[in-house]
Amino acid sequence: MQEPKAYIENNKERILNELIEILKIPSISADSAFSHDVIHMAETVEKALQTAGCTYTEICETDGYPIVYGERIKDMNLPTVLVYGHYDVQPPDPLNLWTSPPFEPVIKKTTLHPEGAIYARGASDDKGQMYMHVKALEFMVSTDSLPCNVKFMIEGEEEVGSNSLVTFVKENRKKLANDIILISDTGMIAKDVPSITTGLRGLSYVEVEVTGPNRDLHSGLYGGAVANPINILAKMIASLHDENNHITIPGFYDNVEELTKEERTAMAEAPFDLKSYQDEIGIESVYGEKGYTTNERNSIRPTLDVNGIWGGYTGEGAKTVIASKAYAKISMRLVPHQDWKEITELFSVHFKKIAPKGVTVKVTPHHGGQGYVTPIDFVGYRAAERAYEKTFGKKPIPQRSGGSIPIVALFEEELKSKTILMGFGLDSDAIHSPNEHFGVENYLKGIETIPYFYQYFTEMSK
Ligand code: BES
Ligand code: MN
Ligand code: MN
């Protein structure tokens, strides 16, 4: 194989500009006001796949946003890599905290990225990382070095729960048949510390509504004599953790997989600096479940977090009122063996049970998914390991991530193949936050590493 490095260097400007162009499309799946842009984004991805060398592409309609499919089949006797990614992005708000508009990408130099980082919503999650695969294909096709078959499946609803993809995968097992699934939608430990994500947490996302009186009340006339839904909701939420920050929902930990001492020791060997972790997000101290380290808390332990809470008067000035209703959105990150539907049910039963007289509680499940762990002793992992070694000059560290890509567990169930998570993002990329960015070097390193994965995977599969 020709060196991808030289190809990337020669085409650098164009490879960067193409990403900048697709980052201009506000493909926000959560907000229906942007549905035209989401669809425009799907069409753009299809064209990019065609240009890069897919010989067959298709925009697959679903009940929601379309799934873009593409393939280049060389020989049915060769292995097939299925690339998954998503072209939708998170809403960019709060807009006033962005230093440049979220859909007007610019390259800025930072201390961590002296060569520059692309600032835009979706730069790292996931347009930039998804596009690395398109450009890697372009390199392999144009240098006649694609060693195997490749299929692409790029969806537009990842950030809202991948509902349509579930049906699509179940109905298209044959079309999606593959030997390995390759995803770049996670991160790595540091720019010069490559790692392969070997686990993802599951998720259960619910919304709760607490109702008190049938209308908003004067907080003087009624205050003290009726249950205030906001006070009650706050109390109920507070009771979901005990003094050790364990979750109090009965049965919540029943199926949690406890890691062995050896596994925990191996985890603790990954480079981690608590001080810079704290400094980077501006906190004086970490906080969490007793008995576990920060890296354990954010990867191998389940969590319960309020993502939003509202009700009553939040406008300017003051209004004396007891609201009729209070609401919260709550996410629970789950670990392997916890079943997200079971946990949703346990939460629901418990939350209703702890409600005092004087309020009623409604729990609405949103979406969820199972966690995932990949083994490190199979050809997919070993091929990825060699690819990183080739381009970074060091062995990547296996690392479990705290984030979720719920669809990955379903891939294994339905398509019977394993997933390799080759993420090139960094925690500091600010995904889902204002000022999301993706290092130019991370982006280019990704494009350089992917073709080696194809090469080694094909060789090692023989
Ligand atoms: N790419 C992220 C997940 C991720 C990021 C995993 C970094 C590991 C490291 C994905 O787009 C995402 O945001 N997933 C959601 C879940 C989804 C159901 C909305 C998440 O983790 O909150
Ligand atoms: Mn993502
Ligand atoms: Mn995301």
C-alpha cells in the first residue's frame, strides 16, 4: 500500500475544506425546524460516498430521517468492513457561549492544537470522524489499495435515539452482512496517547412530571399548606442518591458487573492526571460514588443524572407562585448486563412510590440502549492495534468509555459481528457543548490510520 501520509499531505487543503463545507449544514435531528437541512445533509453524504469510490449508494427512507448506504464490493471471498457513523448533530444552544457561530466553521489555533482545530457543531461528533472514513476510502480507491469490501451505513438520528435504525438493521440483515463493524464516534486518551474504546455504557432516559394543585397558586395565599411540586421534585431527586453517592433505586445494582481486581489494576495503569482533569472543566474537586476512582466512576459504574429541570416562574424579576407542575429529564448510564428496559421499569416504580400524598407523578420513558464491551483477543482488535502502532508509533491502550452508542449492542445481536471503536476525538473537544472542535491533526491521523486497519484486518482474516 502507498503511504496514506503522503497522499493526505498532498490533498490536505481539500480534505479540510470538504469537511468545513459539510459542517455548514445545520443537521440538527432534535429540532424539526431543521428537517430540510438534515435531509440535505443525507444527500451530501451520499454524493461524498459516490465521489470517494462507492460503486453503489442509496438513500434509504425510514419513518424518520434517511439512512445513507454505500458500498464497494471487490470480491465476495474477501472480508467486508461495515462503517457506521452519524450525520446528525446536537442542537448548538446556548448560542451566546460560542466564540464563533456553530455552523460557520473556522480553524483556530489552541494550546492543545497549535496546528489548528476546526470549530463547529458536529466537528468531532460525528461529522468529522465519519468523514475520515470517506476520505480513507477515497485514498484506498484512488491508489488502488482497497484490500477488501466496504459498506457504509450513516444515519441521521443517532443523537435522538436511533429509532429508525433499529428497524432498518432488523430488516436489512443481508444487505448489511459484514465481518467487522468499524465506528469512529468516540475518543482517545490524549493526542499522543492512542487508545481503542472497548466498552460503552448503556442508557435509560426518562422524563418525569410531578403535578400538585390543578392550577398555579398564589405562594402567599396557599404557601405552606399545599405540596409544592418543585419542592417535592427536588426532594425526590435528592433521595435517589445516598450519602455515599450510591443510587437508591431497589434492584438498580443487581446485574452490575463487578470488575476483578486485575481488571481494575489494569484500568488504573492508563495515564490520567486528576489535576488537569479538574482544571480543564474548572472544578476544585471531583465528586462521585464512594469506593471508586474517577475513571471507574465515568466508565464501569452506572449513574443517574438530572439533565434538565423546570417548572414555575423563570422569567425576569420575581413572581410569587406555586406552580401546578414540575418536570425533569433524567438519564441513567448503565453498564454491561444491566438491561435498560428493566432499569427504566425499576426507576418508574420507585419514583412513583416515593411521591408523597398531595402530588401525582408521571414517568415517560424516552429511549435507551444496552451497554457494550469488546474483547481484545480477536482479529478485529489486533488489526486495529497494529494500525495505531503503525501511525502513532505506540501501542494503543484499551479503554472503556462512559458514553453510549446504544445501537452497537443491537448490531452484535442482529448482524452477529463485533464492533471496533476507533475514536479520534478528545474529551476536550466539547462535544454536545458550545465551541465543539476537532483537532486538524486528529482528523488527519484518523484518515491515515483507517487504511492500515483495512489492510491488517484483511491480511489477518486469511
Ligand atoms: N458519539 C457520542 C457517544 C460517545 C462520545 C461515546 C464520546 C464515547 C465517547 C454519541 O453521539 C452520543 O452522544 N450518544 C449519546 C446517546 C444517544 C442515545 C443520544 C450519549 O452518549 O449521550
Ligand atoms: Mn456521536
Ligand atoms: Mn453525540
